[in-house]
Amino acid sequence: MATYVAPIPQVSASRAQRQASGWTSWITTTDHKRIGIMYMVTTFVFFCLGGVEALMMRLQLGAPNNTLVTPAVYNQLFTMHGTTMVFLFVVPMFAGLANYFLPLMIGARDMAFPRLNALSFWLLLAGGVVFYASIFFNPPEAGWTSYAPLSNANFSPSGGQDAWIYLIHLTGLSSILGAINFYATIANMRARGMSWGRLPLFIWAILTYSVLIIFAMPVIAAAVTLLLTDRHFGTHFYDPANGGSPLLWQNLFWFFGHPEVYIMVLPGFGIVSEILPVFARKPIFGYKAIAAATVAIAFLGFLTWAHHMFTAPIPEAILVFVMLSSYFIAVPTGVKILNWIATLWRGTIEFKTPLLFCAGFIALFLIGGISGVFLATFPVDWQLNETYFVVAHLHFVLMGGSVFTIFAAIYYWFPKMTGRMLSEGLGRLSFVLMFVGFLTTFLIQHVIGLDGMPRRIYEYDNVGNLHLYNLISTVGSFILGLGVLVTIVNVARSVKVGVVAGPDPWKGNTLEWFTPSPPPQNNFDVIPVVRSAEPMKDIRREVQRRTTGADATGTATVPSGATQVGV
Amino acid sequence: MGHLLSTTLAFFTPLSGGSPNANEIDSLYKIVLVVALVVFVAVEGALVYALVRFRKRRGAVPAQIRGNTRLEVGWTVGAAVILIALAVITFVKLPAIQNPPNSGPNGDQLAGSGRVLYASSERKLPPNGKALNITVIGRQFIWQYVYPGANEPDGLGAPYSYEAMVVPTNTTVTLDIVASDVVHSWWIPELGGKFQAVPGYHNYTWFKIPKPGIYRGQCAVLCGRGHARMLATVRAVPPAQFDEWLAKQKREISEANAAAQAARAKLNGQTGAGQVENP
């Protein structure tokens, strides 16, 4: 064998790691801001796909007994639309916003687990891509609720249903990992002085969102796993002919499904609670009540699932209990709405686009909340359940609620993410089109439901005024679509030519406005000590005090800390 | 004017008018609607007022208020009180929606006498225990109705019909709703609420139609590609006419069965019965 050679001492220096650039810098990144942007761009693409599916459905329903699409295609459209909006847009869009702004708002340099964070995003993308790949084969067609036995192998043999299961698993895993990450970050990485009572309300909302995801997502994961084994491995969990139960699916699905509703709307509440005080130039009214209401809603949200099953064969005691718990959850929700209005009260409201979307949100969400009381009253629900009244209700809370707050967040935080302002003119145009389009589309759907039209039907006879009402709804949906398009144009344009924003264009209250726009990779060179729920107000006051004589009322006031950070 | 009012009201309320339970649901709905309108006007009004009145003006100074405990406790309690009131009203209204009344004096007098095939703790019967019980079977993509009055003691040979249900007027009809394949939902809007037909489960409802007429509805839970065409009608006819129809249905079914048997026997005679295995 080779003789032993004594090692020669040598000086070695590993090469400094080259900074990744171009697209590799994106796919290898663990920076929470870049991951956040990838989340937002990806989910917005899915939002557009889901929107196109919605418009195709509205086109089909624009005329009675229309033959534009076949029944199979129509079923595929609403299945893809619902699944996309819930699992590939609203939930992950909020995850994206939280990814970007949670560390900035609590004064951290990144998330607690940066690589896990990247994994969350790639799982989401994988789930979405596999799901959408099914459109080249057989898309799923059992609805986003995929009730068993319809979703079982003998009634839905196509692989699309399996793509749907795959999507639920991957996006669910993505959400759970993300939620654990958010929770760990909030619990451990807050700036000095940021006690729970000084946590921004958006962060309170994300904390609650995370807890809800950690409790609710495993339930749907279990439910679809049982469906998967029923479909392929001969089990009979949902098969009544062999001792299984179709109601088990409904219970498991809605035990996840109702907390999911709050997963989709609480972060929106948080966004509104951040934006209103900034543009009313007034502190949030009842900080503690809003934080407490958020937690109360999350808890009660686990007790109301069976209100989706009021027409299923369930005992009367359950009907009564669930009606009461659903009523109770309206109390903290109503309290929040009143707190927001009280925040505007006696303020000096600047009508910038983010505020418009927030005000639109309050107006629309209130309608959705009120129609929810009708649906929670179970004898009334016996008439309204599974009709267009429910479609209207869920879009008022989910589109009026979540989507309007997402648009508010885009307009509010775009300057921070890109360093440039979005155009106010296009923003206002987009808001007006979306608001008017939304009301035109969905107000009339209450009446369509009251007139007896069930949801998820590809054609209807022209009984009464159904043609007219559906046509109004279809026209509205295209106005709504146009409004979304205007924001897309606005974003595409402003990224390049928008007015340079500076670190704090809105004179915000929270720490993300302390650092330059866009923030450097380490977020902050100096992390300030937090002394209240509105740290930026304190910092601006301090800057003003030290530079006496300077004009502190101008919007371009730059905090002293921030000027040193951006290098 | 009265017509305009009723048309406007119909615009904002669910369909009703076929059966007392539908009417009771409609009146409960109207109570909720009134409360909802008051809340809607008050809150949207406050929002719009705040947006207009407190928009940024020269010289205006925002009031730095962080909350008001008494006000906040007040509106929390206020919201709770409204909802408790609605809950109480619902419970008051509930019996009239859920519990079927006795059949009218000019209803089908045979109804209920030994016609209940099996009892359940969750099925509600009229006070006198007499109702015409029809089993509603949901299947892709048609409704089947099985009426009492089986020809044979084991319950076989019961008269049935598809899609169009025929019932006597002024008679309490209880429905036993089941499904044979996937989940469906029975719904005739003017005859009361909808109830899921779930394979392996029984679900129950009732109606009582005072005057002859045709009431339309359709399956309300997605059940596959034919969901939109899974229609149902209920035709209410005077009791005498119903008895006639039921007898005719029974006769036709047994005639058809007999004809089928004869045809089968003839076919077997030609091809050789029991020889299928060894052609």
C-alpha cells in the first residue's frame, strides 16, 4: 500500500461565498422578504387564474339554458375556482404578507427558521403546479368541498380528484410549517420593549391565524388521507355500504372549513387595524378590545362548524348549539367593526387608496356579517342553504372581507417593498371599479338565491326574473375583473416609473417604516427600543425634538435612524 | 300600491305559500330582516357619516382617543342582546316550523292508519299520529317517491313514482328522505326548507298543502354532472283524486310487473331458462 505521507501544513482560505444573482438568487433565497415577494407574486397569478374561471362561469350563467360549456366543464370550473381562491390565494397571500412584514414590524432581522420558510413556499408552489397540471388531463369536479361519496373513486374516478388531494396535502403542510415559523418568530424575536400589549394588531392577527392553522389543517389532512385510502387502497371510511359514513367527511371537512374562514379573514382584520389609524391620523380605538376579539373569534370559530350542515341529518341539540355559537361569534366581529368606525370618528381622514379599500371592506364585510346572521338561524338556513344567497354571503365575507384588505395591503405596503409609490389615480379607479363591480355582481345574488336557484348548477330555466338577475351579476363580474386589471397595470407600471417613496411615505406607526424602502437584507442596522404600540410615532417625535426647527409635518420626514441604515 | 309592496317584499324574502312550515320560515326570516335592516342602516350610516364628516380639512386636528371602556362594553352588550332576542324568537317560532299539524277535515282520511312503516325518535308526527308518509329516494339524477300501500305484507310492491310526486291536499305528508348513491338535497322552496339525502341516513320533513297546485324544486347539493337537471315537482290534488291516482299507479305497476314476468317466462321458454351458464 501507499506509504504514509506526513501532511504538509498549508494555509488555505475558503473563497468568500459569491453573492447569488439573477434568478438563482431567488430560488436559493432564505431571505424572508424575497420569499414574501415570491409568495405574493405566485398567489396573485393563481388569483388571476381563479378569476378567469369565475368569469367563465358567469358567462355560462349570463343566459338561461346556455350551452357555452358542458356540465362537466362547469363543475370543473367551480371546483378549480373555489379551491384556487381558498388554498392558493387567500391563505398563502396572507402568509406572503406576513412573511414580508412580520419580521419588519416586530424589529427582527429574519424569520425564526429561514430555510423552513423557503420550504413552505416551494411546497405551496408544488401543490399549485400539480393541481393546475390536472387541467391538461381531467380536472377535479366534485366542488372545493369534495363531499364524499361523490369524491370517492366510484363516482369521481378521474385523477383530478387525486390532484386535489395532493394540493390539500402540500398546501396544508406549507401552511403548517409557515404557521409554526410565524409563531416562533413572534414569540422569540420581538424588538426590545415590544411586550404583548405593544404588538401591532396585524401581528396579533397573524399569531391567531397561525394557531388556527396549527389546529385546523391537520384535520383536513386526515380527512383527505382517509379519502385517498378510500379511493385507492380499499378502505371504506366514507362508504355507507361498508359501514362508513358520508357525514364523517362533512364533519371533518367543516371542522377544518370553519376555522379556515377565520384563517382567511383575521389577517385582513389586522391589516385594516394597521391602515385605518395611519390615514385617520388617530390611534386605533380600543387596541385591547380588538386583540381580545381576535382571540375570541379564533376560539369560537372551532365551535360553529356544523352550521354548514344545518340540512344534514343531525340531532336538534346540535342545531341549537351551533346556532347559538354562530350568534356568539357575531359579537366580537361586530365589536371590531364598531371599533374601526370609532377609529375614523373625529380623525382627519386622508382618502388614499389603502384607506378606500379599508372603508370598502368595512361596508362590504358588514353586509356579509349580517347575511351570516340569517344563515346562522337554522330554520331560515333550511331555505337559504346551498343557494345563491350563500354564494353572495361567502363572497361578501371572503371577497369583500379578505380580497379588499389584500388590495389595501398591496397599496399600503407596495412603497415599502419596491421603494416606489403606486399611482393614486389608477388606485382610485381600481377601487371604484372593484367596489361597484362587486356590489353589482353579488347583491343581486341574494335575490337569485331567495328565488330558489341552487348554487353549482350549470344551467337554469328562466323562471321569474332569473335571466335578468343573472345577467346583472355577469355584467358586474366583468366590471370587477376590470378593476383587478387596473391594479395589475398599476403595479406593472409603478415598479419602474412610480414616484420614489422614501422610507416612510404614509407616516406609519409601525417599525417597517423605520428602515429604507426596500429594506436592506438585514432589515435594520440598529433595532430601536419599543416604548408603545406606535413606535414610529415616538421615533418621529424624538427626531423632531433633536432637530428643533426642522419641519416635522412634511411627509418626507426621514427618521434619523433610517438614514444610516440603508448602506 | 299593495301589489307593488308585495312584489318588493317578495324580492327580499324566500319563496313560501305552499305549506305552513314554509310560511313560518318566511315570517321568521322577515323578523330577522327587520332587525338586520336596522343594524345595517345604523352601522353603514355611521361609517358613511364618519368618512364624510371627518375627512381631512385645513386646520382640523385629529382627536387622540384610544378607547372608551363604557362605550365598548355598551356596544358589546348591545350586540349580544340583539342576538339573544333573535335566538328567543327563533325558539318561539321553531315548533310551528318543525312539528307537523293534524290533517284537515277535508284531507285524506286514510292517511296515517297503519301507513307508517317504521318509527324513529327524530321523525316528527302530527299530534294524532296520522300522516301520509312518503319515502323520498335521491339517486343520480332523479328523485324517486315510494308511497304506502304495499301489495304484499313484507312491504314489497309499494306504489312509486319518479320526479313528479302526487299528494292529497289538506293532508299532512311526512317525508322520509334517503339516498342510494351520493349526497342529494330535497328542496321544494314553497313547501319549506331543504334536507339532505345522505346514503346510510334518514332525514325527515313534512308539508301540508291547502290548495291544489304544482310546486317545483330541484336537488340542492352537488351530486355530479346531472345535478342541474335533477328536478322535482309536487302536484297537490284533492284526496279523492289522489286515491284514484294511487290505485291506478298500483294497478299499472302490478300489471307492468306481471307483463314483465310473462315476457321473461316467454323469453326463458325460447332460449332455455337456466342455460345461460352453458351456452
